[in-house]
Amino acid sequence: MTSRKTVQNTHIEAPFRVLHSALVDVTVFMNRPQADEAMLREAGISLDRALFPLLLGIERFGPIGVVDLADRAGRDHTTVSRQVAKLESLGLVERQADARDRRVRNAVISPKGKAMTDQVDAARMRMAHALFEGWDPADIEQLSRLMRRFADGIATMTKDD
Amino acid sequence: MTSRKTVQNTHIEAPFRVLHSALVDVTVFMNRPQADEAMLREAGISLDRALFPLLLGIERFGPIGVVDLADRAGRDHTTVSRQVAKLESLGLVERQADARDRRVRNAVISPKGKAMTDQVDAARMRMAHALFEGWDPADIEQLSRLMRRFADGIATMTKDD
DNA sequence: CTATTTATGTGCATAATGCACACAATGAGG
DNA sequence: CCTCATTGTGTGCATTATGCACATAAATAG
């Protein structure tokens, strides 16, 4: 049933497919702005669709320059430049000169911006608690460990292209 | 170092945080249209940024109606309606009447569209092979299994809201 | 020192997005 | 059967986001 095609790696293809489809499902979920927006509205906050992922990116990867951020977001650097400026004008991020490269104006999250992303994190954490109810703690630990390793692998691959 | 705050669930919070940050990293990667676009260009195909995720969604979840698809994509249904029409005019998806609800015009992927998504899948599979080099097959199997379970949990939660 | 690359940003045309609205089909309640 | 609210789909229109061409400043290569 599972052994088809070239026999060499078939035994490893099946888990790949399972993993891939699971990742697609999770990615779709993580992308849902409705969830985030609903949470933020609940907290009395509102932010444009396009701005929010960038705020999360700055929180996670900052201090980060416009070009790097644009690369991560998959958008043109000019678009990101404008959006970061907007986030700055909203007081959600701050910009600071890079110590080693004076061209770079790194974006870092402001206390006000951090308060927003913290709320999103907290809401996700609450969901996680509900989601993992009934799981064996060892499985949770395994999943976390392997996902981290997987993400690190991706980061390594991405770096050397 | 890791034990702070309320002691009650601290032992389970740490894996959550690790998992969350790993998921964010992976999500960022999966969202990169550059990767997909590069692959498609390599194959002589070109498709608009906004259209491609929808094509992947239709391939994965189709036959699916505009409203459902819009909900998954996190965009307004009117936007998705136009984009699906565009995909249809490009011959990448087909539309068919729903057997039970004559209002619904389900979108399904066409052979031509499938050929495109297959190429993306194949490219991702190649990357996976490189990524998992040196992994213990048992770990790969574990990761796949647990991620699938995790994704199913999310799907269940999402369904009942 | 000159040439090239890199990081950031602006002007402008184009595409995407969402709201208001419309219409057809469904389903609930009388 | 007949309203009437709900749901799935789609169009007109104003707004916003996006990316290309281009510009500037700083770093880097030669």
C-alpha cells in the first residue's frame, strides 16, 4: 500500500506527505487574520490587515531593517518601507540607527506595539491550552522539540541561498 | 531559568512557547511567495501573488464555494469571487454546480491547475529531502504524526466557532 | 579613488481590497 | 402556500496596497 515507485525512499515519502499537508493546514490557520482581528477588537484595538503581520515580524525578528523584513514578508521593500513608516507614525514601532551600517534604520517594537503582540500571544496560548487537552505531556514535548529542529533546518536552508 | 511566574502550569508553558515560535518561523517560510514564484518561473509559469494561495487552497479543499474559500483565505468574499473568476478565465480552475444547493458554484482545480500545484509540491518535497538529511527516520515519523494530530485539533476547534 | 553593490525611500500607474448593494436560492414559521 | 430572514454569489465604486522605475546615501570591491 505504501510501497510504490522508486523503492529507494518510498518509505520516507509517506511521512513527508503527511507532514506537508499538516503544515499547509496549520499555515492556513496561522494566516487567518480574522482570529487576530477578533482578538484585537475584543481588546479594543484595530489595525490594518497588511500592517499586522509586519508588526508581529518586527516583534519576533527586530531590530530588523526594511530589506530583511520585506524579504521575510515576501513583499517589495518599497511597500514595507511605507508600512513600517505607518507603524512608526502609529507609535507601534520605533526606528534606530544601526551601529555598524549607517544606511540601516532598524525597526524595533515599541512598548505600545509589544502590548498588542502580547495580547495575540496570550490568546494563542489560551487556544493552545484548549487544543492540547488530553495530550500526553511527552508528546507535546516531542512535538515542540521536533518542530523547533525542523524550523531551524528551514532557517539554515534559507540562509544559504 | 525556565521556572518563573505561576508554578501551576509552568512545566507545560515552555514547550508551548517553543512550539509557537517554531510555528511562526515555519509559517513565515510557507508564506514566502518568492520560493513558489521562483519555482514556477523555473517551470516557465507565472501567476499573480494573490491568485496563487487561492489556487493551492482550491486544490487542497476543493470542490469549495466562494464563501468558504474566502473564510479560509481571510479575505472578503467579493475579492475571492473576482479572483476565482480570474483563475477560471486562466483555465486553472473549473466551476461546477453544487448538487444540493443551487446557489453554490463550487471551484475545483483543473488539470492545468493541478499541474502547477504538483510542481510546487514536488519542489517542496525536494526541499524536505534535503532538510531531513541526517534525521532519525523515527523522529520524522513522530513529527509527521504529531503535526497531523495537531492540525486535526485546530481544524476541530475552528469548526465549532 | 572609482565603480559597484546595498539599504532606504518617493512618484506614479496598476492591482487588490472591502463596503454598499443587488439578486437568486434556501429554510423557518405561519 | 406564502412571507421573511438567511445564505451564496456577484457588481459598482472608492480606497488602499503593491511594485516598478528611479533617486540618494553609505558601504564595499578593485
